[in-house]
Amino acid sequence: MSKIIRRYINSAQGIRRLLNWYRPYRGAAIKVTALSDDFTYARVEMRQRWYNTNYVGTHFGGSLYAMVDPMYMLLLMRQLGHDYIVWDKSAEIDFKRPGKGRVYAEFKVSAEQVAKIRAAADRGEKVLPEWPVDVLDEKGKVVAKVQKTLYVKKKSAAA
């Protein structure tokens, strides 16, 4: 693969486009609408379609979770770099109201948060950062609250 293609695929714009072509996202009408170049921010949206609507006419819960599933891991991996292992450890979703129409979620990972995680991992600690995210409807009302827990460890310290 040429360096130009590899660089594009690893850029924020390239990753955003790849995610938007990713079959599970396409199949649920999920779209990454923003991904900052420094990987500190992302926004994901999902429009309601017949194929992501459940029996009672609202968004399928699995699709609501799918739209938030990889984002914190992706943002943190890109900010920490290749010397760290970053995995999803656990997640919890609390459905607050029926989701209809377009829903969205925003993700923010600050440089300060990354610095604390990196410092702990560099000391050989296993780090379990928690990230809350709300799924909101078009009126800004909370449809679901998700709590993600990641696993972070420096590769040389992981055994």
C-alpha cells in the first residue's frame, strides 16, 4: 500500500469515511459526522429507518448502543499511540425515553485526560478510565445514557 493511501486511511478524515462505509454502521444508518484531526472530538448520528426501528416504532436499542460502541476506544487509541493497549472492558446502557427520528452522541477526550491515563500506564498500572455519553434526540432530550469502561496498559508492561 502506498504511503499516501496509508496516511489517508490513518487520518481523521480517512477513518471517518471508513467508519461510514463499515457494514454494521451502514446497516444501522449510523454516520460519523465529525472527527477532529487531533482525535479529541467525535459526533455520531443515526437517522430512523425501517431497518433500525423496533416493533413499537422506536430506535432499536442495539443500534443505539452500536452508534457509541467504538468511539471512545478509537479516540483514546489515536491519542495514546501504538505503545499502548486500549480495549473496551465493559459498557452499560440505560434507556431513558423512546428514541425517534434523528439521534446523536458527542464524544470528547481532552489532552489532560489522556496525560493522566498515559502517566498511570507508564508507571505500569492497568488503567480503567470511564467515559459517560448521552444519546440525544433532535430536541436535545436524553434517549439513553451509556457508561463505557476502557482498559489501558502500556505494551511493554502488559504480559
